[in-house]
Amino acid sequence: MILRLIERAKVSVSVRPPDDGRRRAAVAAVLHDEPAGPRVLLMKRSARPGDPWSSHISLPGGGFDARDADLLAAAIRETQEELAIDLTGARLLGNLMTLSPLSAGPSGMEVTPFIFLVRSAIEPRPGPEAEAAFWLPLQLAAAGTFDGTYTYPGTERTFPSWNFEGHVIWGLTWRILGDLLALMR
């Protein structure tokens, strides 16, 4: 799976985004390979009032800041801030298609995922923005082992999800990981 990803992934977003008032963010899909197959690093966001993604499972990352050179720099900075992981020595494989979370509203937000490969499962140290972190086995996710549905609280809306060790992975994170798995097939 990783070899196919290395062959197919490309960096297509490397410039500073335009200053057009649109909100932008970048996330890091940090992968490591094991004999049982590749794993991706996920985190549980801390509960914070006013944060629409409070307590959700996500990839490390966050908003583009005017001090960031580009979206890649934002993904690296946010991963360091949230999980104390320095990605400057990791192998950048490329980026996935920019997506917008459905919960971002009509003004929208663009989220660009970047794919990194590390030599071993780095031990994350969650900061104030992250409650916990864990490594998700991608081959088991691809095989349907964790398949489930998530019902959005207070509604009857359901979404496809993965259920792993008490964590529910759904929404934008599930979509990004689906794109990642498609690239690995």
C-alpha cells in the first residue's frame, strides 16, 4: 500500500493561498508502515466552547496563519503545536484534494491534507488542543473492519463512519482518509 502511495502522491499545493477572505486550513496525514500494514495518526480534539469540531477525531492540523509561508507550513506548525511532533524530518509524499467540511457553512473553509511518511510510530504528546492521539490501521479500515454509521446529535442525519477503540471517525476526517485509501489502491 505504501509503495503505491509513494508512486502516486504528488505535491500540487505549495504556494501561499490568495488573500481573498476565504478561511483555509491544512492537516497532516502522518503515516508509518508496519508488518501488519500502514497506520495513520489521528487525534481527539479537546472540548472547547465555540469550536464546531470540539471533541471530534481529526488529523492534526488547523488554520492557515498569515505568518505561515504556505499551507504545508501550516500543517507542520499545527502538528507541532497539537501533538509535539516535528514533521520537518518526515518524508513529504504529496497532498490530497482540497475539501470543505459540510459544517463550515455557506462561506466555507478549504482544508488541504498533506501526506507524510515517518520511519516509526512517533509517540505524540497532546497539547492543549488535543485530548488524545492514536494510530489507526489503514488496511483494516479499508477492509471494512471498522465500518459503522454516526448519527449527528439532535438530528436524524447519519453519516458513514469507522468505529475504532471507542473512537468514531466520521465527516471530513473520514472523507480525507477515504481519498488517501483510494490513492493507495
